[in-house]
Amino acid sequence: MTAATGVAPMVRAEQVHKWYGRFEVLKGIDLEVAPREVMCIVGPSGSGKSTFLRCINHLERIHGGRLWVDGELVGYRQRGDKLYEMRDKEVARQRLDIGMVFQRFNLFPHMTAIQNVMEAPVRAKGEAKEAVRDRAQALLDRVGLGDRGNSYPSQLSGGQQQRVAIARALCMQPKLMLFDEPTSALDPELVGEVLDVMRQLADSGMTMIVVTHEMGFAREVGDSLVFMDDGLIVEAGDPREVLTNPQHERTKAFLSKVL
Amino acid sequence: MSAAGPEAPARTQPPEPIKAIPVRHPGRWVTMAVIAVLAAMAVNSLVTNPNWQWSFQWENAFAPPVLRGVVTTLWLTAASMILGVALGVVLAVMRLSPNPILSGAAWFYVWVFRGTPVLVQLVIWGNLNSLYRQISLGVPFGPEWFTFETRDLIPPVAAALLGLALNEAAYMSEIIRAGILSVDEGQGEAASALGMSRMQTLRRIVLPQAMRVVVPPTGNETISMLKTTSLVAYVPYVELFFQTSAIGSRTFQPFPMLITASLWYLAMTSVLMVGQYYIERYYARGSVRTLPPTPIQKLKMRFGWGEPA
């Protein structure tokens, strides 16, 4: 958490709680992500890191605390000290600015790569098709798939699919990108191509929150690292610090298993 | 596997292709013989038994009333399927809605229309004017704004269409609901995360993928509908079956005319099956890497008429 003084945070979480029935997944998450920051969240499975990420674009509802993206409360409107649930439409509008990349890519299988990239800008934002097509093609070029625009997802490798998924999220011109274990479903030799694209994106100044098991990526690209366990942030700070010199026992135990 | 020596041995020449004696299938020859004999017996009896009345059937199969009946059957099938599918989509979406009133109403609709015989439903629609002389639009127990004679509002054609379509919608809604549920949850999530609305997600992302699961049973329903249209005789409304039966009773030859009707239904079913094949192919795009060739493409390839796909 870079305590960037004077800069309004892109994401701010205050005591975020969430339950699945009686099970408390998130037990009070506090964090801030500054604009242009790349934050990596690591931790054992079941620690709540993916759940927290999904709360940021309101795919999951939070049950306690507050969560802001770019100064706007996520999923709720506050008037006085009363909270009002947002309508689906308002939630959808909030999500226009937040890109998300999933572990299992979730490309639309009945659409070609370029149709996947163009779908949301045209339908959800109502942009002109021609303009979007140029932008989509440029993005496919950028992720190294300029010549695969007419391929269906099933004709692409996992790494290629994930790169299309990144291009799809970027085509919405988001302020913030969320990555939910983007390389976990990939064959080992395909991980690099996706990480390269993400590195490029980080260099271009995108604000990114990355839930990952790629410690190398966290160390080299991340500005900050958060270690979560059991629904809580156990340790946070500069990734090089945390990874080489963890302070907390649980962090040490986790890192000894994955490094 | 690298070789034992410091250098891998250079490949000199490819190994000889395997020449093996293929597995014999004597069972296939036996079954072929048995089936050929049975088929010959069947054909023989069809041709030689005069009771089939082929020439009588041939004379009447293309009589103008029968042809008109064929046309009616076809459009009635198409129209009630289109209405049934459209209403079925609405019902399926209602049923899956988080709104308990909507899903409850959809459940109730399916319960009633799927749970009662379509024959009864057709009779009720056809005879609604004996249940209600007039149909009025207004406030319940309050003033009425418009009043119609039921007979004018629901002529037999409308009764036939209503009966078939409303019944079909109940079945279609369950088929479509199954299709929607078959689509991976991640698809809806991805669309939501991109800021697409619930309706956009449904129309652009979920339904097109549901179609793969929906099309085969819908083909089934269409073929079933083709023959269910014969029940609209109870409305009463005139279509193929009505016409062939009329000829059958007028000429005291009801049985051959039943066969004539069946052959017409069989012919129409065959055409529908071809249509279904191509619709399934269309919705398979993206879910299989390369589409298998169509029968026509296969023929072309076998005889070298076109370039291989």
C-alpha cells in the first residue's frame, strides 16, 4: 500500500466483510491502491483473495465496511447516513470502468476473437462499430494476436485466449484492471506470454490488482504486495521486502511452500 | 529418447509402412443378409397386397383439398412453433428471474398448460363462446370499457393457433430453461464484468449459447407439433388430417387415406429434419474447432466434384 500522499486512491477498502452463509470469507479488509499502482495479492487458496477481487466490481456483494473505486462507493449509494442498493443498471455503469480478467478466460465461445473484443464497447457503451473495430484490432496487435481476429476461442491456445480476454477488457478503456489468477489455468509454457502482456500493461501506467501465484511477476512488476490468509490481510508492503524478508509466521510458511 | 552414442544416428530412411490383414467382420455380412430379406418381404407385401389401395391413394393424395390441408398444416405448425418459442423464452426468463412473483407465475403457467391434454385446451379455445358469450375489458367487478362477442374475437383459426401455441410454450419454456442453465456461469459473469446489462447478457451471450442445447429438442417439438396439428379438427379447424379423413369417409375408404396422410406427414418431417441439421450446424460454430462436412459436401468430396473442405 503506497501511502501516496495527496493522490486520491483508485481503490479504497475499509473494513470489508463478507459472509457465505455462516462462513466469514472476508474478516475486515483495509487497503488502498493508488492510480498507476500494480498491487499483487497472494495467499493460500481459500484465503478470500479472489472473493475480495470480485467485490471490487460488485460481482460479489459485501456485507460490511465500505469499498470505493475512484472515489465512488461500489454497489451502493450513500445519502446522509443511509445506504441505498444500486439498481442493476447503475452497477453495470460502474463496471464499465473496471476491466476484469478471469482464471478460465470466459471468452464468448460463439464469437470470434475480434467480436469478443468489440462486443461490450458496442453493446454496453453504444460506441460506433467502425471506431471500435479499429481499436479492437490495435489491441489484438498489442497482445500479439493481430492475425487471429477471426479465430474462435476454441481454435486458440489457452495463452492466446487469455490475451484476447485481456484485449477484451482493455477495449472498454478501463481505469482499473482486475486479474483473477490469470495464469493458473495455463500450461506452464504459456504462462510467460500472458505475463509479458501484463508487464507491458503495467509499464503503460494501468492501475492493476492481480491475484496471482506468480511470485516472480509480483516481485518484478508489482509495486505492492498483499499477503492474505483466512480472510485477513496478514502482511503488506513492497514486494521485494515481503518476499525476501517476511515478518509474519504465516507469510513465512506460505512462501516456503511456493518459492 | 537420445541415442547411446554421442551423436544421434542420422535417419536414413523411413520405416516400411505396415501391411496388416484388416479385421474381418463376418457378423456384418450376416446382419446385412437378414435385413435384406426382411426388407424384401416388407416391400413385397406392400406392393402385392391390394388392400393398401396405392392407386386410390395416388389419385387422392394430390387432390386440391388435400394440398390446401398440407399448406394449412405447414403454416399452422410454423406459426404455433414461432409463437410457442417466443412465449417459451419469456416464460423461461421469468422462471429464472429473482422476482418470486414472476417465477411463480411462470411455474403456474407451465403447471396448467403442460398438465392438461392439448385436446381439451383446443376444445376449450374452440368453444370459448359457450363458456363466455362476451369478453369484456374493464376493472374486475367494476366498469367495463370494451365488450366483444367471443365468436368474433376468437374465430376457429385463432382458437387453433392459441391452443397449440400456448400449450407449446409450456414445453418450450422448460427446454429453453434447460438451455440457459447449461451455459457456463462464467459467461454471465464475464458479460456483467464488462458492464453489459442483464438483458444484453441474456440476448447476446447466454441465449445464443443455450441454442446448442435447445435446438435438438425443439426440432423434436416441431415434428411433434406437425402431427399435433391434426387435433385442431376438434376446434373445429380444417387442415391435412381433416381433409384426408373427409375423403376417406366420403369414399368409404378411411384406411388408405390414413396412410396417405401419414405419408404426407412423413414427407414434411423429412424436410424439417434437414432444416434441423443445418440449424444445429449453425449454432455449433465456435464450440467445435472444425465443423464436420455436410452430407452434400461428403458426396462432393467422394466424387471429387468440389475442392476438399
